[in-house]
Amino acid sequence: MRAKDDADADGRAGARATGDAMREGARGACAGAVSRAVTHPMDTIKARAQVRGAGEKGAVGVVGRHGWWRGLYGGFGAVVVGVPFASGAYFVGYESGKRALGDSAFASAGAGMWAQALAGVVYTPVDVVKERLQTQGTLAASARAGTYRNWTHAFGSIAREEGVRGLFRGYWAQNLVWWPWSAAYFMIYDGARGAAAATASGEPSPTASSACATLAASTATVMTHPLDLAKTRLQTLRFESANSASMRSVLANVVEREGVRGLFAGVTARVAAVAPGSAISFYVYETLKQSGW
């Protein structure tokens, strides 16, 4: 009898965990879709600024040359399809990491890193397709990794010509960007949110949470920008050898050709994309969470 009760309890616990994960994933999917729709133009400008020094064709007049939609929303189709899944996976990873590790600042950093590793499996192919479409109007044909009509053509071409490795190009580079970003972000975010909770004598409002997210994202984004620049170039450029296709080699090449300042090309646009994106994402997520949805 006791064994049956234990089995029933385990079954209920498993059902609750599954239900929690589904709700967290659904909230995260909504949050990611909204934030990306708003910030994609700045993300496009950031990507173009990051690769411009690697073989420029000129990024001035992008909207006039390609039209408003293609100029600023290149690669957005891949985002629409993939980001809800990636963002859902991210929030599932973060919430499950917090439950497993606790509420300390270091636990938050660990949960953020676990969330990024999980979401990166889904997001890396989206990022490769998105960034190649975003930057092909900036790079000369000799420098860019390919020329594509739209996101479905890009996805099919990369899968056919480069295989699965091509679609996951830069996965570890992306983790090397977003692991320290996530660690810094969640340590700052949870610390600021804890202070806001103490001031409010209760759960911070979604607005307070989004303000904390903006502060944390801005700081973490500036800290990790050189790594993100290298990651973008790895995903969008052609390389002569495997040795040259590494973050260390890319960063060294940037410093040699463009100086230390080149490491921060596009940093303003990246902050303008990531910080509001994080604020919007966490505002939507916390609003849905507090509503009981």
C-alpha cells in the first residue's frame, strides 16, 4: 500500500513538473516573440556594424537599397519560427535551474548558464540563418558565407552545402558569449530585483522587473560585446582554414586590422537591441506569471 502511495505521489510530482515546464515554456515563447519583434531592426544594425570592417560593401542607405522590410527585418522569418521555441527553452531552463540550485546570486548565474546551453541548441541555427541574411547586404560577395533569397532558402542552402555543422556554426562561440552574459545578467538582475522587492515589501511589479532587466542587460552586453562580435563574424564570414575560424583568431585579426576600438563596433546598437529586449521579455513573462497564466 505504501509503495502504491509513493508511486502516486511521484506521479503527481511528475505531472506538476511537466505542467510547470509547459507553462514556463509558453510564457517564455510569448515573451521572446514580443521582444524580438520590437528589437529586430537594432539587432540588424548591430550585426552589420560588427562585420563591416571584415570586407565592407557599405551599410549606408540599407533601407533605401533594400526597402524598409528587407533592410531592417532581414532574417526575421527565421526568428518568427525559431525564437518562441528557443525563448521557451530558455525560461524553462532558468526556472528549473533556480529550483535545483536555489536563490543565491551564484545560483542565479548557474541557472542562467544552464538556460543558455539549453536554448542555444534551438537558437543557434536560427542565429546562423538570421545573421547571414542580416549581413549579406553589407559584405562583399568574396567575404560572405553565402547569398540567399529568404530564410527558407538560407536554411536549405546551409543544410545542403555545409550540413548540420553549418547550421550549428558558432554554437560554442555563442555559449562563450552568452554564458558570461547570463552569469553577469542574472547576478545583477536578481540583486536589483531583490532590492526592489525589499523596497516594495513584496513581489516587485512587472515594471520594476523590466527596469532591473534593463540595468542588468546593459551592463552584461557591454562586458561581452567583443565576444559577440567574434561570434557574428564566425557565423557569417568565409574563412581560409580551421585555424582562422576561431574566436581567438578572429579577435586577434580585428585588433590587428581595426584596432581595439574595432572590438566594440556596433556596441551601441547591441545595447539598444538587447537591453530593451530583455526588459520587454521579462515584463511580458512576469506579467503572465503573476496573472496566473
